[in-house]
Amino acid sequence: MIHPTAVIHPSAELGEGVEVGPYSVIGEGVRIGDGTWIGPHVVIDRWTIIGRNCRIYQYASIGTPPQHIRYRGEETYVIIGDGNVIREFVTINRGTAFGGGKTTVGNNNLLMAYAHVAHDCRLGDYVVMANAAQLAGHVIVEDHAIIGGVVAVHQFVRIGRYAFVGGATAVPKDIPPYVTASGIRAKLYGINVTNLRRNGFPEEVITALKRAYRMIFRSHRPLKECLEEIRNDPVYEFPEVRHLVEFLQDSKRGITR
């Protein structure tokens, strides 16, 4: 059902069963997948693509221009997958031409009220952003990461899969996969055992990750030496440990410790 007060651009494409609430605005070139529900007073700006069965609550603002002084109105995108829940006052900005041209959100994510996803960010699947969590431009968040309320993430930072960042934390450097981080400035507090067990990780995988964590973050040696040691250790047989090592060696912002 489309409410009669909703404003929908003639070029917008709405799938089967899409609902649009009162006073919502759907812009030029927007595509919305089957079964998506859009509440009242939502703005979905031009060139936004939204998948199926999403729920978008009042006053969310999606696909608005990037907050960047070099943006000159070029055609860039927000691309959102299926099954996402986007709560009140969430803002998601379009990408920039010099940053890949698109901001992407995967499938089955929960973005709580007042969360912000800036230009050129890339979110995976099953990510949770709690209230007022803020991502600056070009941030990458891997699958199943949880970002607490009022967290502020610096540009170009990566947050690894299954990581947890506690509330009110500033994140200037990469957060490795599988860890817990918290503090006024992010500091690591070990492997995120709770999230791993909730998601069915075997105990032998958790034990291997704990050993790898100790070898890297409790040795007080250069990172390069630690990673080389892990490659020669039996724990390197686990795909999760290999992903951790690859994530660390690919860091450009530096690693939270």
C-alpha cells in the first residue's frame, strides 16, 4: 500500500508488496525490492537500491549526498541488501566517485536509531550497529560484527568479522576479527567468546583463536614476527586463524591493541 501523501518519483521502481507510509519521499531512480516496508516520514534519495523484505522506520534518511567537500553531484549509489532493519533517524550517505562510487549494506543487518553510515562504507551481513553508532567514510565492517552505542569509527578503519566494540568507544585503528574492544579509545580485551559461541563456533576453534591472540597481542614483539610464528604453528590450520592473520597483515590504519 502506498499512502496518498507519499511522494514517489516517476522513475522509481517499487517491487510487489512494497508499503510506503505517510509523507515519505522516494527519489529519482530508486529501486525497492519486494515486500519492503517503509514507514512514515522516510526519505530515500536518488540512485538508491534496496533489497527485499527490509523494514525502514520513520525519519530514516537513505541515499542522501555524501558529506564531502569534493562531491559535485555525480551519480553515485547506496546499495542495500535483503532483510535489513533500519530504525528511526538512521542516515546512510551515497558513495563518492573517488571512493568506489557506492555505499553498500549487505543482508540481515540491524541499524538502530540515529546510526550513521557515511560515504563509501561497506557493511557485510548480520552486522549490528547500536544507537548513535557512527561510521566515517570508507569504513569496512565485516560479517557478524557488533558495534555498540555512540561508537565513533575513524575513516578507512576496518572492523573484523564477529568483533564486538563496546559503547562510547573511539576507534582510530582497525579492530581485528573475533575480538572484544572497548574503552574511551579502543583497547582489546581478548577473543569475543560469547559471540562465537552464540554463532556455533566449535570449542577447538575458539581455543585456537585464543592461542593466536596470545601469540600476537601478549608477546610484545613486532607484529611481523608474531604472524610468522603463527604461520608455523598448528593453529594456522584453522581458517579463522588464517583470516585473522590476513586481516592483520593487510592493515593500513594500524591495529588496535
